[in-house]
Amino acid sequence: MPAPRFVRFDDVRPFLLGEGVTASPLFGEGAMLNLLEFEPGATVPLHSHPHEQLGIVLRGMQALVVDGIARELGPLEGYVLPGGVEHAAYAGPEGALVLDVFCPPREDYLERWSAEG
Amino acid sequence: MPAPRFVRFDDVRPFLLGEGVTASPLFGEGAMLNLLEFEPGATVPLHSHPHEQLGIVLRGMQALVVDGIARELGPLEGYVLPGGVEHAAYAGPEGALVLDVFCPPREDYLERWSAEG
């Protein structure tokens, strides 16, 4: 059986998710956490992935754009994006701290995170 | 394909997880979020479940007890508990706000949450 793990996210080596967006991941077997720090106004372009994505905004504002509609989410607002749903994101003028959850874990993130190590 | 969902956790009807611990869930298909508010000193007795559990402390202190060892976790400290690992939890004197993630979603929580609706 895999062992329990405890991490201080401040100690997790972040990887660059995109311009102005850094990600600190915690990989489980079935799911993963990804703590995102958006610089003010940082954007994530339209994309999709087969993984289900859930998340919650912890600080600042993150907008999620689905079907051309932007939903501006503040602290303690959450979301479920089924796998395959195209979406983009952008942060407000104060940036944002966001916790994303992916199920299953993003293999591409694991590769990128490991490669930068 | 299921539709994206957006929620304000403050608007989610909470259910009572245990004495002094309320839970506001957001159910996905493969995983779920569960936002827990611990009153000061609230405890969750030793238990286990087959679901993988990940989480992060957002405010205050939550200790997780595994194999008789208590790990006191503060804001932005996270964890992965593989399914089947016995664990207990308690909050510090200021309580705690914690985001738990379960994979797959907890059917027992869905039943309890639906029953209280």
C-alpha cells in the first residue's frame, strides 16, 4: 500500500504552467491537487483534456471561459469541468490563488514537473 | 456529456460530518471536493475508507493522526492518504477550514447530503 504523504505547498518545486502562471502539484494515484498562482491578468488559452477538473478559488479572481461565457470566480467559489470541455482562464488585476483537482492525475504535468526537477 | 457546474461554497447546503464539523460538498463524476469547517478543538475519530483522500488546510490547524503519529498541518499544507489508511483528525484552538478531495466520490456523503436536503 502506498504511504501517506504530507507536503508544505510552499516547499513544492513549482513548474511554469504558462506565462505568469506557476503550478505546485501533489500527485495521488487517482487524483492530483495543483496549486496555481496567477500573476495579475495572466491567462490560460482555450484548451481541453480528457481529465475531469474540479477546483476552488482561494484568493483573488479567476475567470473560467466556457462556450464563450466568462464566469468570474472569487474566493470559495468552485467548479466542476467534465473531461473534454474546452475552457480558458484568466486572472483579475490582483492575480489569483487557485486549487485545481484533476482526476485522473495529469500525466503531462507529471512529465513536465519531473523534467524541470 | 455532463455540463460544467459553478458553485459558491457559501451557498452549498452543508451537512454535519460530526460534532463541530460541517461539510459543504461538490460532487464530480470521478472525484469530489468537500470543504470542511472545524470548530475549535473539533475531532474526527479514527476511521478508514477505500477512497483515496487528498487535501489542503486553508485556515487554522488540522492535525491528521496516522499510525498514532499526529501531524499538525497549517495553511497551504497538503496530504495524500491512500485508500484504506486509518486516520483521525482534530482541529486546533482556532478551528480550521480544510478542503478535502475524495476519489472516487464518497457515496455515503452523497446519501447523507441528499437525505438532509
